[in-house]
Amino acid sequence: MMSKHPDAKSDGKSGDQSPPPGSPMVERFLIPSPIPTRRTRTYSQSERARAGPLFHGRMKSFCRHQGHGFIIPNEGTDPIFVHISDIEGDVVPVEGDEVSFKRCPVPPKFEKFCAAHVTITRFKEGVPHERWDNAPLLHDHN
């Protein structure tokens, strides 16, 4: 069951509430995201992903500002979504970095996967890498 967003603001007249900026709302209710990120996965989902096989691939894209990107698996399958909360380590990945990752099924049908426990295994040469604790570079608007 969907609930009203706690940050929604009432206009004081009709009792209607407007969503906070950037919130996906339908008929005054917040739409839950179907992508299980580290913050929304249960402990058992995370442990199942961690116990699964290790996959390897290359970063297709990653945008620090949007908080997500895609990995092209070495197996040649479709690109896999990766959320910013699933990146391990101190360095922000860039296009071309080689990574290892675990796969986590995406509800409701559990037919597609997102990447979890993503670790950079080899940095792309000649490309500057920034650390998470530094301010984002201005050109990072992919």
C-alpha cells in the first residue's frame, strides 16, 4: 500500500498536498522504486547476492550527480543498472573502468538484475578518478 509522502506540503485551502520537488507522485501518493538498492534491500537479499557468483564487466557510464550508471557484463548480456549505494571503495567509477560485481534480482518478476557489491578491479588508464569525499568535478554531467 502506498502512503502519503512525509515531506508533502498542504496548500492550506483544499487539503491537497503537493509533492516535494523531484518526487514521483501519482494521485498524491509516492511511487516506490522497483530497484532494490543497498538502502532498500533486506539483509537476506544482500546476503543472497553476496553468496552468488562474481561477475566481471566494464563501466558503460556512471553519473555521480544522478547517482547511478550501467555496467556492460563480459558475458555479453544487456547492460546492468548500478546504484551509487552499491559502489564499494573510495573512488568514483568512470566509463571504461573494469569492475567485478554480484547480481541482485529486481522485483516484481525477478527476471532482470541490478549490480550489487561493485568493486573497481582496474582503473581506465589516462583518466582522472575522483574520490567520494572530494567535491564532484564540474564536467561530470553524463
